[in-house]
Amino acid sequence: MSTTPTLPKFWPDVSSEAGPKTHFAITMQQTAIQELNDSIVQLKSQLTAASAGATAAAAVTTPLPTTNNNSTFNLGRVNNQTGTLYTVQDSDYGGIVTFNNPAPVAVTLNPAVRQFWFGAFENLGAGLATITPGSGTINGIASIALATNIGAWLFYDGVNWWAATSISVPIATASILGIVRPDNTTITVSGGVLTAVAGGGGPVVTTNANGTSVNFGAWVHQFGNAGPSATGVARTSFPVNFPVPFAGIPRVICQPTNVPDAAYGTAVFDSYPTSITTTGFIANLTSGVTIGGGGPSNIVTPTFVDWMADFA
């Protein structure tokens, strides 16, 4: 059984005198050559399309410029400013602008820079650096301020500015600050910077025979131990003189020491203050029954009264 091959497009001039096998071999050869030629045409078309796509992609990728002027930029550029006025430039894109002046610095964000502009800012000077957009807002407000050693990243969407910094709220003023108790430290504001100043090295301590006074400024704490009580009686009163007079009537509390009684064990007492003034009070001690029997007349161990007084 013989096989009839597909006739090629270009049929060779084969003499009818050629044998069947020769005729078949030449036919197969020509067919293969024709199929190879068709494949090359298709491959050339595909390579042309791929080349065109690569050229278009290369045209979109534009290298960054490398010179520093107002129309081009360098990523990582450092722009050190020492004056009190500065307007942000397009060339600050991707870099950092520092400010260093003892006086306040006014910084204007230039709306003419490219859209999607971003850059870093840091204040190295003692003067407050206030950053204000030439148009639009910054974090939704009119301006932000950078105190000494405070920095921020700023971003521009073509309309408004956005700052990645915690200093995007109104700055504290001296009118809302005062004395931090109880260490007598004064907090002040200078150029937007909070400064803590120690107040005289700590609280003032004064003592007398009745106790101790610790003066923290606006808050005064006094304490001591009154007694000893008379024994064998139901009630004893102790006058207490404050080491330092208070500026007003203080809050006073008392409690008995409840020391073990030599005869009957622990005695039960009550203590309370009366006649409280700015200079002292009366500490009252009431004896109850003793554990194990007996009454106040049998108490033989003196009792003391611990007291505390505060005024702010």
C-alpha cells in the first residue's frame, strides 16, 4: 500500500522516468521546506510585535535628572537654610530642608511644585519654624510649627499638603501651664519649646516638737505624733502646734497607736481632731474597753496619736 504525500506549493520538475521511491522522497523534502518557510514568516511577525512593545515600555521609563536647580532634583538632597524666610522649591523634591536660626523661621510651601511632591523638613535652631502653604491647607489647618529638633515629612497632592508629624496641632502657650506638683518644677514655653526648671532643689522641710512640715509650694503636708496619754482615764486631749502655719484651714486626720497595754493586752481607742485652725488643733483620745477585761481605769500603758494635715 503506497502513501500519497501532500503536494508542495513549488513542485519540482521531476522526470517521469524517476522511480517511485525517488519521486516520494523529493515530494517529502519540498513539503518540509515549504512548512519551514511558513513558520519563519509567522515568527517574524511575532518578533516585530514584541519589539514594538519593548520600545513603548522603554519610552515610559524616564531616568531621574541628576542636576540640582529649580527644575530638577536629586533624591536625598540636603538643603541647609540658616535664614528666617524660605520658600520650598521643586528641587527640594525627595530631599531634606533644615532650618537653623535663633529667631522664628517662616517657611512657605510653594504650590507651583510638581504634583505628588514630597520632602522632609527639620528644625535644628532655637527659633520656631512655622510652615504655611502658599495655597490650600496642611493637614486640614492653616499651618504647622516645628520646635527645635522636630522634623516632618510633607506631601503635596496638587491641591493640599499633608504632614507626617505629631506637631500638627496648635502649640501650647504659657497661659495653660503652671507648676508641676509636688516637686515644685516650673514648666515654661519659649518659641514653642517646653522647658522644665527645677524649683529650689525640692520641697522645704520644717520641724518642731509636734511634727514635721513639708512645703511643696502650693501644697503643704504636715504630720506628727501627739502624746503620751494619761493612764487610767477614759479621755485625753493633746494640743498640737503645726510646725508652719497653713494659708487656710487644713484637712486633719488622727488615729491612735493602739500599743499593747501592759495589764490587759491591746486597748481599744478612738481618736478625732477638734478646734482646727491654721496654727494647730486638739487631738482627742477616747479609751474603750481592753481585750481581756477591765476598763479605762485599768489601762496603764501610755497611748500616742498619729496625725496628718494637708492644705493646697
